[in-house]
Amino acid sequence: MTKPFAKQLGFMENERVYHNLINRFLKASSKAVGLIFAIVMIMAVVLSGFGVRIAIAQPESVSLEYFRLPQKNLFVFTTVEDFQQGETDGTVVIDSGNGAVILKDSVSSGTYTSPVVETEPFEYMVLSWNAETPDSTYIEIQGRVHVLGEWSHWISWGKWSSTAFTEKNRLNLPGSSGHANEDGLAKIAIDELIVKGQAGETGDAFQYRLTLFAPENGNAGVTPKVRLVACTLRNTLPGQAIPKLYPEDAPDLSSFEMDLDVPTYSQYTRDPAISGSICSPTCVAMVLGYYGVDISPEESAWNARDYEEGIFGNWSFNVASAASYGFTSYVDYVVPEEGADPWYPVKHQIAANRPVIVSVRYRKPGFPSPLPPVEGVPIDHTGGHLVLIRGFTWKDGIEYVIVNDPAASHNDEVRREYPADQFFDAWVKKVAYVLYEDEKEIKEAEAVFRPMPFAAQLIPVGKQKDGYQKFRLQADDEAIEISTLNIRSIVVSYNGEKTEPVALRSFGEDSDLLWLEVESEPGTYTFTFMGRNKDYYRAEIVWPLPKSNTLIFTAVGLVIAAVACIAMIMSKQKARKSGTAVTK
């Protein structure tokens, strides 16, 4: 097998060596580059006297040196050294975790522009990012590509935040840039940049630009923090694939067997309003659960929501959502080397105890459709779906991929085994979400802003009636409306078990209250409320309510009623006196 030229899936731990070599080379060669440029200019002047015309490339708007990183299809920028190669304007590179970009003090917006990176010819490009966005801060990420000697415009992947944010004096929610975001050289289809053309046009370089915003408080100590930017490339033209490469001494995984213990979630047991379209965030919730972060598929979905397109399946937003919980996460085109084990890159991740999420399309064998047939799938067909790969196994000489498929009807049916050859054909564009724990970033965990719910209380309202006890949600002494007017989804966990969705009330008597069945099993019920503006609340009910609490609430209710009666009597007496005075 070929020796590695690129940063490869699963070889992140060796990348520091590559970066150090590149940085030393750049520093050592900077003076030489200047000398060469001067010689070229002198030659141009001399030769022009002999009628020889020499084309001198015009400088780009960002004066950055071209350089080639030791990679082919995946470029990961995450260290201080990585980010220091770019250009800052109102931003600064800091030594936090592996490295990060933040706003300068007292600056409400600023940009970071990467170096120009030369690449193998490519048709498709996906940018992904890991960022902390506390207190209504947000970021925008843009990219441009070099095609046929020209640069495309800056094309936006949208605006991202794990919270709602204020832009132009109005509250906004994160979303992609829309289909109109294109020029004559390239366009973006939600999360994937496509080089335009009908004659095999390809890009040969790219650049990305970050814009960081902290508008509400003028950055009074609050700033977004971008921890990682990844760019992955793909080429489908004959003979121009950009495969994953591994060293000659890479371990043999041809007979590899392993099954990671990943929790199982069926998307179809979740909130029925969104269950048909949350395969991607459901997979993310399963991976986070594997790493010990217990969030529901609904929380994962609303955090990853692309509010511009109205979808939950934006690849870049899903990995950004996963990263907002403190993990390293990015999108990668995992194209195998010709003649090699097609599943080797994924097996390498599984061997490192990392589940992988992949994009697929399939049908049941016998179902009339041109989609690839896969034995054992839970639904008749799907033209676009995300599943989680948790392992590999062999049975009777046949290799199987062990998958958590969220399209199964029930949680206990999610784990499945698909024939590896059939499932490889179903793997769309060889797209994967890579998600793992980085120990250096975890050390910064206390400083990481995670989209965790606000602590709230559920206060009993009135007496039990018609088999229900009603509760009002309250946070910071304020009542929170929990009807569909203000809440998108509610889930509940009983005694710490898996969450289940709770039906929202949209109209009717007390639709703004939570109704708990009186005959519910005794125990602790933990409710999570997902607000319309990415504001989450969590509150518990220990059921049944202690009798002392019942007496207290009854007494409080009687006192409130008595005070109201006294106030009414006094008001009537005052009105009579006032009326008598007027009569006189």
C-alpha cells in the first residue's frame, strides 16, 4: 500500500509531526521565496526588452502564500500552528486546547482567512467546523475554490450558533445560505460545494474564511471560539478519485470483528412531528450517548436544525452540533484506495473505539426501485438516510457491517447486520461523520459552552382533577409557556432511563400546563423542554407528591384565595365610598 501523503481518518495523533515539518519549511523558505520573486521580476524586465511577454499573476485580495499540506482529501486545521498560517482581522489565534480563533477584546465582529491550499483536482468540497458560541454569539463560514485559473466568489455555508442570536436588531436562528449562493464557477447545495461545468472542470485549490460575531454586548468578555475547521474533497471523474491512503505497515483488518456498545434509538418512537426526518441527529445522539453525553434525539435534532432550509440533515450542522458538546467532529469523504479493503477506513475507526455515521440509500430486495438492495433493512426503501456503523462481523464466510439503523420501528430493533458488499454499494458519496474525544480539548472542558438546559421547576397547579395533576413550568421565578406556541418538543426520562416524547398541547383548557396522569408509576420524572428559540429547560417531578407538599400547596392556595377575597371586599367598600362622595 502507498505511504501516507495526507492526514488520514484515524491518524490524527501523528499529525503534529506533519505540522511541525511544514511550519519549519515555511519559515526557512520565506526568505528564499522573496529572493526568487525578485529574480523573476528582474528577468521579466530584461526579457521584456527583447520583446518576450511574461504573464505575471495578479495578487489576490488576501496576500497569503500558497502551500501544500501533506494531505489529499482531508485538511484539518486545529492547532495553533495551523491557524497561525492564516490572516486575522479583529481576531486572534490562542493556545486553548489544540488551538483556536477568537475575537480580540472589545471587538464585536472579526474575520480569519485561511491560507490558500493547493489540492488534487476535485469536484466536490464540504467544510465543517467545531465552535463554541456562548451568549448569542455566532459565526459564519465561507469558502472559495480555484477553477480554471480563476477564483470563485466567497460562498457561504451559513451562520451557525448553538443558541439563538441577534442580527440587525432581530432574533435569528442558525441556517445555511440557501441555493442562490453561487457564481459561474461553483455553487453550494446546502452543505456541499459543487464545481460547475459540463466538460470535467475541477478545482485545484481552496480557501476558507471565518467571521465571528458577538453583537449584543460588544464582546464584553464573550466571544465565539472556533476550535477546528475541516475541508474534505471528492472527485468522481474516471481515474481521478482521491482515496484514503495508509502506510505499508498498517494493520491487516481483512478479518476484523468488533461490536461497539452504542445505545440504540429508533427515530420513529420519537416526537411524531419530526420523527420522519431526524435520522442524522438521531445517529448523533447515539454516538454522544456512547461517549457518555445523554441527550435525546429531539435535543440533537433541534440543536442541528438548519432553519434556513427547514431540515435536520445538514451534514455540516450535524457535526457542528456534536462538536458543541465538546467533541471533535467533522465530515469526511471516505473513498477507499483502489484494490484495497473498501471498509478499511471505517474499520480503522471502529478499531479505535469510534462509531462512524454514514450516508446511505437502499431498498429491500424485491422492492421495485433502482436503489441498491440490502438484505435486512427495516423499511422498503430510502433515497437518503443516515445510519451509525458500530462494528463488523463474519458469519458463514460472509462479512457483515453491524449498524444502528434509526429507521427501525423500535429501539430493540435498531441494531442490525447488513452484508458488507451490499451495504458498500448503498453508501452514498462515501460520506462519513467522524466524531471522537480529543484529550487535549477535554482538558478545556470547563471552558466549553455546551447547549445544556436551564434548571427549572414544575410547580403543582390546583388539585388533582379528572385523573391528572397539572404543573406550571417556572424558571427564574417566571412562568414558561409550554404549549406549541413556545415549545417545539418535550421528552421525559423515568428514573434515569431512556427518554420518551411527551405530547404537546396546542389549544384547549390549560394547554400551557404540563398534565401528569395521577396513576403514573412512582419515581422521578425528568422533563426536558425544547423552546422555539433554542432555549432548553429541564425540571423534575418526584411522584407521587409528598403529602407535606400537597398540604403546603393546598394551604398556599387557600391563603391566596383568602387574600383575593379580602382584596375584593376592600375594593367594593372603597368603590361604595367613592360613589357616595360623587353623589353628594
